[in-house]
Amino acid sequence: KGYEKFISYANDLAHIVKSHGLKPMAFNDGIYYNSDTSFGSFDKDIIVSMWTGGWGGYDVASSKLLAEKGHQILNTNDAWYYVLGRNADGQGWYNLDQGLNGIKNTPITSVPKTEGADVPIIGGMVAAWADTPSARYSPSRLFKLMRHFANANAEYFAANYQPAEKALETIPKDSNRYTAESFAAVKEAEKAIRSLDSNLSRAQQDTINQAIVNLQEAIKNLVFTPEAQKEEDAKRELEKLNKNKVISIDAGRKYFSLDQLKRIVDKASELGYSDAHLLLGNDGLRFL
């Protein structure tokens, strides 16, 4: 009777979740525990987060049975688990090293307790748990776990298109300042990026990266028209003139007269210096 009530309760919760346009999900432990289906049926819309095949005395249903009962399976294999604060071997079960090794040796398609069946999955989930609330959270360690999981299962993760989008933003807006031939190369590289398949995986990231490199090279090799080149040369010359050119006069060790200082400043101005620094005071205390 107790398990029947549990099934009814779980189904009521699933109904509430679905009534709000959401998808119910539950860990696999209590769903058809001990492979017993005699107490009733769980709502098939409950996605099963399959994290364990059980252990001695803890007899959960197989993922094969759960799939046969109509449930979608999200592979949440505890081989990838990490408990915050357990950061290395010897610091308890589900430590970070254990999780990283699990990621290395257990692919995203490895579902617990399949009983030899090919159990379909809707995806995989890597988990970090705060079993010890007082343990210090380390973002770098969590990100390491996430990065390793993504790299180890690269074909299941979307590629990163953001660098390509940023590269497109660097294309000069005024094409008339460049020779037609050199800007045509830029347009060709731009077209290659915009034509990339929008569903590439992380395993195909090199395809995106190479397209970015090609665009960067094309932009680097742009050639100004003669008129634009003259403007650029004039701009660079102006930038040179606008830079500070300083003469520093140590007036602390040498007593210059006002007339001498004026002649120095006048000569500096004549030669194009922008600033004159006077050092005043003695060896123990100098002012600039």
C-alpha cells in the first residue's frame, strides 16, 4: 500500500509540473524499485535521471526496464560525480580526481545497468553536489569538471561560434578605402564563415577556427588605395607629432638663472619639444 501511494504521489507531482508547460524528471532510485511493476505505473512523461545501477541491498530497476516502460532516459552516471570539497584522491568518495577519471573512462553513452540492452538516451548530465555545505566552493575545480566532460564528449556538444561572430565585427565598413582585389578576399572569407553549418559540434571546432584565421589573414592583407594610403600616412605623421617629447632639466644640482632657463625652454619649443620638466630640490628631496 505504501508504494502505491508513492506512485500516486509521484504522478500527481508530474501532473502539476506538466500543467505549467514543464517536463517532470526524477532520479531513478524509486521508480519501479526492485523491478517491481505490480503496484501500478508511473507517468511515462517522467524523464528518468539514471545515476546508479544500485549496490548490495539497494536494488533499483534497470535502465532497460525503465526504457521499456516508456520513460526517456537522461544519463546521469555517477562515474562523473564530484562532491564539493573532495578535491583529490583520498578525500572521500566522489572526489574530483575520481570524477575526472570517470569522465575519461566512461563515455556519455554508458548508461548504468542496461543489462546488455542498447538503451536510448536523450542526453547526459554531469553533476556537482554540495553534500558538505560548509565545504568551500572552488569555481576553477567545477569548471575543470565541466570542461573535461565537454572535451571527452565533444561530438555531443555544440561548437563555439562566438569567436566567429567577433571576427566578423572586425571587417572594415568602408570598402572603398581598399583595392578591389584585396577586399574581395575579405568578402570571400566572410562568406565562408557565414556559410558554416550552424549545427557543428565541439569536435568540429577546428573548422570554425580555420575560417576565422582565414578572415583575419585576409583583413591583415588588405591594401589601401593610393588616396587612402596618403591619408593613412598623414595620420601616422600627425600621431607622431602628437606624442610627448620631453626635456628634463636638473635644476636642483645646477643653479640656472631665469634667463638661462628661459633660453632652454625657448630652444625646446623651437625644436618641437612638447614639455619641459624641471627637477627642483636637493639629493634628499626632489620635485618634478
